[in-house]
Amino acid sequence: MTARGAARRSLLLWVLAALAAGAPSRGAAAAAFERGVPPQAARPAGGGDAYPHVINVSVDGLRGDVIARLGPGSVPHLYRLRIEGAFTDNARNDPDYTITLPNHACELTSRPVLGPDGHGVTFNSDDGRTLEAVHGSYVAGVFDVAHDHGLATGMYVSKSKFALFERSWNGNEGAPDTTGVDDGRDKIDVYVYQANTAALLDSFIAHMTAAPHGYAFIHLADPDAAGHSYGWESAYYLESIVKVDGLIGRIFDLVEGDARFANATYLVVTADHGGTGTDHADAADSLNYTVPLSVWGPGVPAGADLYWLNPSTRANPGNGKPPYAASPAPIRNSESANLSLDLLGLPGVPGSVIDAAQDCDAILPGGAEALPAVFITSPSSGTSFEYPAGVVIEATADPLCGAIARVEFFADGVALGADSTSPYACIWTEVPLGAYRLTARAVRDDGIAATASVDIEIVSPTAGSAGQSLLRTPRIYPNPFGRRSTIEFSLPETDFVEVAVYDLLGRRVERLFDGSLRGGVHEMTLDASSYAPGIYFLRLRSSAAVVTGKLMIVR
Ligand SMILES: [Zn+2]
């Protein structure tokens, strides 16, 4: 681990103008508060930055089963975390407390609430003390480790009681820097309290753009507020999750629209508790103690279940509520501190007990190392080439540790070639008409590999006017669906047609039709009862073209 050269400056303190609803009167909590160090260059910008970023989002009162009920059409970004990342909807919070402040203390320290290792925050409103005063000795958190290793840190919260954390880890109360360059005692470089979560995201994005945090924590209160006011299954609650989904979409936009973050940023998204009726305080109710946990980022296996990734150290608790002594343990929201540090290549939180071995591996079953990061720089996804085409595929690959042995290239799973020197490239000549998924697979010298893909299409040069000669994308309805859906497509003329379903790994799951069909509109029923829920591709091939459509099976 090299020194990361954080340049830290003197502290500034300022209070933002309060929002309309909460103009602060004397003694009342301000609706917005911001303290931090304005633009600082904590990390080298752009290429060569091998260290990833982690954005840790805690959604107050988020229930995973409600995400599933809303579906990908309503909450596409929360679904994206599941489809492209590793996740479980069956994580646990603290077994004794299903309320906000205790669980956030767990998430930030990877400690339980009670017991000698517990942080001791059993209360749910800030009483002005520090974690050290509550626990009896200093309680380190995720910010300690990130900060001490030279990363810039940020905390963006939508409830004023999170001042507990800002106070506990500020320039006076934070512990001395334990390693490398002395970056001072203030563990949270930028702290923003803003009750309006859209404005909170504005602030986060502005700070990240000006001076990226290596580790940032974002707390979004909307579902909890809607749940308490109207109920955890009310329309208002569903609407609040749609709102949160939009905020997470803005985080995706930030990550993908900035070369410093693209393919180098992990999102860790969890919740402090669920809820039922208009409350979540009953620690015996599974709707309160069940929370989701998603991890998304380079190398995280798409669609993987976190329990499947951790077969020896974690066990799905079903509907139960295992104590901390249970082994294997359930996945908990309190993994998030040590999991985030693991993703950053940093050691765990001193004094932590949950995932203290950092063995909750979003990245690899049984392995602590991150996968290599690979990115296709050309062509960009969605590019159309006129037939006849030769396509040059170019990729970058960062081993994160060790060295890249080679980058292999594939079209729809068929090998095109490999390159062992950077910049990695491959030329695919005489590409037939059709839609293709191009994949680059970076293989590290230890044999560990990661892939990245883009979708391209080779179109007829006359496609503009003579589009009728090509197949159109099939219509699939309903989609997403549970068991049965209808596929409708039109064929310009009598032709041989193959209709098949492929999984995300490019394996054919089922061939629905293979034979001759007359020109015109055709309908087929897809019975997917035997398919596991997830994303599939429908592929329609005629003698002239190949078109694909995406199927999403949700149950
Ligand atoms: Zn609440």
C-alpha cells in the first residue's frame, strides 16, 4: 500500500441556509449543516489511480421485499444493483435493536450494540455525548481506517441525530492518525446534514466532483419518514422508494460519467431496519430485522447471491434471527464498514467483530483480493456498424494486484483472440449482420479473471430505407414477468427462423422454435416456469439478421 498523499487543510465550518420548512429558530436543529474541507486533491485524478472508491449508502427503513414488489420498471437503479452486483434481501440488522441510531453505529463500526465489544448506542436520539463517552473507551469506525490510510472521506446524512458520529470523530475527539502520513484527528473530511435528500445528493455530487472521497457514506431518510407517517406498505412508502431509486440513479450517473470513478467505484447499499405498520421498533418482527445488502462495482459477480459467495462463513437465516454467536453468521448490515474497507484494500476497523476477518467477499468466494478491473474503451456500447464491418475492440485492464497476463476477446462467447500487451486490442473482421455482445476478459497472473462487455450491432448499409429487410426487435409482453410471457415479432418474408433464450453467461437455456415461417406477424408463448428469476436474452435469428430482446423474470 503506497502513501496516498492526502493534502489536508485547515478546518472550515459553515452552516448552510436552512430550507423553507425548517428555518432554524434559536435552539431548534437546523435543517441543513455542512462542515468540511473544500476542494482538496486527495487522490491523483484520472488514469493510474489503482485504488477504488467506495460509496456506502444506507437507506433508512428500506425493505428489500418492497423493491422486488415494485419491480425493475419502477425502481430500475435498485434493480441494477441486483442485476449487476451481488446482493441479498435477507441480511440482518442488530438482533437487539431495530432502530436507526444503534444500527448506523453498527454499520459504521462493524460492532454489535450490546456486550463488551458493542458500541453501546442503545438510544435513538442524539444526547450530545460521543461514542467514546457511551462505550467507555474510544470506538473507531470506517472513517478512522480510511482517513488514517490517507483517503479523503465524506459523510452525507439526512437526520440531525447523526451529529453523534461527526462529534465522535472530529478533530478534537477523533483518535490520533495511526499510520503513514499524519492526517490529523478529524476522520470525516466533509460532513453534510441536509434533511432534503435531493439537496443532499446535490452536495455529495458537488463534493465528489471537486475533490473525490475515497470513502463516502450517504444516509437517505425518505422511506423511514413515509413509513412512520403513512405505513410501510402505503403508496407514500412506495413512492419514497421510487425517489430513493432516482437518487441512486444519480450516483450511477456520477460514477459512470467521470473517468476517475468509472470502473473504479463500488456501491455498498444497505438499510438500518425495515418496518411494518407505522413502526419498526419491535426487534422480534422479521419485517423489522430483515434488510437488503447490495454490492456493485468492478469484478463483483453479476446477480450473485451474497450467501452463495460466502458459503463457509455466512448462512442464510431463513426467517430466523440468529444471535451474534451463530456460526456461520447471517450477512448483516454491519458488514458494511469492514466490507467497504476490504473493497478499498484496507484492513478492518480496530475493535470490530462483525466481518473482522473481512471474509464477507462480494468479490470472490473464499478470496480476499479484488478482481482485476477491465474496461472496453472502444467500441462503446450501442454502436452500430454498417456491413461489411471490421470491428476493433480495445480494452484497458488494471490488475489491482499482481500483473495482467492477457486480455481475451469474445463475441457472444466465441473467442476472437487475445492480447498480452497493453493497450489490449483485437480485430474482428468480416462480421456478419446482427447484434453481438463483445466481451473482454482480463486474466491476472494468479489466474483470477474479470470481464466487461458492450453490445454492438452490424446493420445493413441500406438499413435506413430498407429496414423492412431486417428483423425488428421482438415485442415481449408482459416483461418483466413471473412465468409466462408472449413474444411477438414480424418477419418481412418467409424465412428460416430460430428463436432461443440465452442466460447472462451466453448459454442457451432453451430453443423455442427452429424452422420456416411465413412473412407476417408471429406470436409465441414463453413458459419460463422452470427458469430461475433473473435476466435473459431472447435471440431471434433469420437468414438475414439477428435481433435480441431482454427478458426479466421476477417472482
Ligand atoms: Zn424510524
